[in-house]
Amino acid sequence: MKIRFSLLHSKKFFRLSLFVIFVFLSSPLFSQITAGNASYTTTTQYSTSSQDEIYVFCDEIGTGVGELTATPTDGSSGWTFNWTKWNSSSSSFSTSVSSLDTSTESLLTNLQDGLYRVEASNGTDSFEDQAWVLNNSNSQPTLTLSSMDCVGLYFYASFAPLQLQYFDIPSATLLDVSTEGSYTFTLLRNGEELDHLSLSNYDGSSKSFVDDEAFEDEKSYTMRVTDPYSCSFISESVTSSTYVVEAGFSIDPMDGEAPLEVEFENESVNADDFEWYLYQDFDRIEDATELADSLLVDDIVTDEDPVAYTYEHPGYYYVKLIVSSDKGPETCIDEYTLIEPVEVDTSLVQVPNVFTPNGDGQNDEFKVKSQSLKSFKATIFNRWGRVVYSSQNPDEGWNGKVNGKLATPGTYFYVIKATGEEEEKKTYTKKGSFMLIRN
């Protein structure tokens, strides 16, 4: 484990009084040191004396990036500032530090680790304050691709945890900076998070990660570790392909009336070979014991995108796709079965929305085209709800007359009820309107 401390060892330390000194005439004047760019802030745990603030800065390149700002809280101007840093050789704040000052604030930048004090005066009032700066410049995590197979890519990642420390000035001993956070490992693929692991007590050991998703071409992997000080460190990238295969497809439409034509869209990833299985409605097959008994076609469809298939009869139909890949040293196989079946309804199609009973031999009857029906009843109403036509024969149609007289042109309404020949217990109802037009 690495140890970071900000003051050199010394056998003798003067006992320091770290009380903030307030000098005032008529009212108290408070001061403060702030660090807006700090990633983590806590308070010292000195054995005696007043406590100081500790500011931790994320320093990925290890150059010292600490920043402190001193600002009188009363908002007055006319201040001069003097910064010093603790010097172990003289056991005092004797090392002068340059600052960027205005009449209302003072700024220190690019600070190395250490304890810094500011003394300020405006000719009438004065104050002192001090704070620790600790630069968290950890090393990069390591990410290693250990192996790959049909399950996925296997990675190992490790990180050297850095415990930041400061001196207990009165006792000249090192103290750990207290945190309640954890180390979070995040595996990234092309910059997007795949998996993460949070550890409250990380000991520097290797941790394993798996990417079990199928993808094509090469991808770039990195490991991001966020430590308890809220600093993130990124590993060198590792580039790899995979031979994991994933089956998938979609169907359009998923339901409709027979005959129903559907199209298949292959959404498989990383696959070379495709086997499609189209199944009949299992409930209609006598003595069927397995799903394979309900295959709709004698041969397995092997096209990458099979041609559109037309379901002629009502029922519930399933589709399965098995894919494989020979991109690796072993053949990888995956399958996907449609969770929701293709639902094909008894056909009641092409109900006309207009007809013209004018005797020209074209569209002179209002007739419903139907298929595979056991029972049928069509009822037509005028706009006042009076029945003008009723029939139980789907081969018959309304000629546009009521009691032998021509019906008035306009809007009419229909209700069609039917029972499927193959699904006798299911009743289908359709309602709508159409126009009667006479030229």
C-alpha cells in the first residue's frame, strides 16, 4: 500500500497553536479558506488544538493541482494577503508562497501537498487561517483480457489504492484521511458502461469482469476506478473482437385476419448460419407431444431473412430461430423463440365502405368477403337504427332495396357476427359504416 504524507519527518516539532486568530475593533470578523475545485473535503483529527480543513484534489498527472482561496466574509475591500507553507526544517510557517491577489481575495494555484497559512490585513482588521492540501495522484488501473469463449470476454482489473495521510502536528504522527466512500470499478466498452463493482474495503486484489454481449467488429475496453476521494482513474485501453453469437428477430405484423402474410426481420448478431422453425397452432394437432410435431414446413428454412410467409388458417403460431458462428475456435450457438405468438383471426375481410347499386353491373351489391366461417349473420341499419337488411348467408349481398323500393342514398351501418369453422367457440363481431351512392 502506498503512503502519501505532506510534511517531511522531523524528530522535533514545536507544539503549534492552530487556533484561528480574530482581531476586531467593534465587531467580530470571520475568515475562511475555500477550495472550489477540491474533490473531497474533511476535517483533521488532531490529538489537541483546533482542527483544520483538508482539501483533496484529483491529480491524474501528478503535477500538483491544489488551489486555495482566502476571502474575508464581510465582503470588504482593501485587504493584503501573505501566504506561507509549513517548513519542517524550521518547524514554522517560514516558506513564502506566491499568490494572485485582489483587494477582496487571494488565490493560490498549482499547490503541492502541505499545510498552508494565510495572514491578511486591511489596516484595521486582520485574520489568520490555514488548511491542508493533498493531491490525489494515483496510478492507472490495470485491465487485462484473460480469455474469450462462446460465453463472452473475460477481464481482470486491479488498482493500487492510495491512502492519503497528514501529520498530527502536536504528536508528529501520521494520520489517515478519513472517508466513508468505496472503490468503484466500472468496465467501459467504447466509453459506455457495461458493469460496475463497488467495494468498501478494497485490498488491491484483482477483480474479474465478463462481457457476455454479442457484437461485430472490434471494441475498445477501459476500466475506470473511482476512489473514496471521488477521483477517477482510467486504464489503458484494450481492443478485442468477440465470437459470442445472439439470435433475434422481429415479425410484422404480429396479428391479423387469415390469410395473414407476415415478414421476418433477422436481428441476430455475429451469426453465420441460420435455421428458422415455423410452427402450427399446437392445439390443433392430434397426438402431438412435442413442439417439433407442429412444424409448418417439411424443411427447415435456412435463409438469413426468410421470405414472407402466409398463414392460411386462424390460430396461434410460434417461430424459432437457431443461429451459429464459426468465428472462433469453437462453434457458438444461440436460439430465440418468439415469446408472443403470431395471432391469426378468422377472416372477415374486405367489408366495403361504399357501394353503388345503379344497375351497371359493377359494385351493385354490398357483400362481405369471408373465409373459414361456420356461422354468419350480417345486419344493416339506416341512420335511425331501423334494420334494412339481414342475412345469414355470406354469399348473399344487399342490393340496396328496402321492401322492393330503392333505399335512400347516404350512410348505413352494419354489424357482422360470425363463428370460425376452426374455432367454433369463438365469436367474431365487426361493426362499421358505409356509403350508398346512386349516380
